[in-house]
Amino acid sequence: MPLEPTNQMPCDAPAERCERPDLPAEPVDPGFPEVTLADLVSFRPATPTLGGEPAGFGVVGMPANFVAGASAQQLAGVLLGFPVTVRFTPTAYVFSYGDGSTLRAASGGTSWEASGVAQFTPTSTSHVYAERGTYATGVTIEYAAAVDFGTGWRPVDGVVTARSADYPVQVVEVRMALVDRTCIENPRGPGC
């Protein structure tokens, strides 16, 4: 059977566009470049914060609680010649406790009060020191990066890091003694 002649041109668009030519045209990719971490060198997330409980000190053998602060950020600028918004989202918190111990956590932790627990209660970001001394602690935040050239967010492979300033923690030993009078009653007594 011979084929009927047709006046239609062959359609090389996706099937739904060939069947429904009334659909709006798909957006044209203006050819924005692929972005790498090296391209983001002029875009830096804010320096994270680090605090501890009890504030600035710890007790040998008891948990010291650490709380880091970091948040998602968006920075506008020019990248590879195009206006862009860069987004940094925290994905991991790497605590360095100053005694060689580190902890990788999914969050920055919470204070004892916010957790509704007593002081010296272990938390997901607390650390127990074995020896007295002064320790320079810190936290490094790993951020996922994404860019938007006005056409939607595009992830960038890898992570960008930002480290807090050092947070010194003085770790002391606590010794108890039984006495028959307080220091007010006997100012020359043991521990007074």
C-alpha cells in the first residue's frame, strides 16, 4: 500500500512536544559554565562560632559541652563573568578538642539548658578530658555549595570549609575533702 503524502516535517523534539505543539517552549540554557570549588575562592562562608559549657573551663573526667554556630548563607556577586548567587549550607561539624581528639557531627550541638539536662551531662558534642591543662579547641564546618545564575540552583561538587577562631578551655581537677567547719567558720581550714 503506498504511503500518503504529508506536508508535515519530521519532529525531533520530545514526543509530548510533537503531539502538543501548543506547549510553551522549554527554557534555553544560556550556556553558563560548570562551576568548581576553585571558582568559588572569592566567595567564603562566615566564620563559625564555638562556645563551651562551663564557659571557658572543664573538669577532668567530666563532660565539657561544646556548641558551634553556623547557618546557611547566600552571597551575591559575579562569577566567571556572570551575576550569580552562591549558597553555602552546613553539612558537617568537625570538632577539635585540643588534646588530639576530634568528633564529626551532623549538628553544632545544643546547650545543657536548651536540652533540659543538668550541667556535666554528656551530649552529642561533649568531650571528657583526661588531664588538666589549657586546650585550644575549634570547629571546622563543611558546607555544600550551590550556584544560581538566575536559572535555578546548581550544586557544586565537593565541600567548602570554614574554621572557627580558637576557643581556649582550661581543664582543672576537683578534689573534695570532708571538713567539720566551713571556710567562714574556720578560714584556715583545708581548701580555704
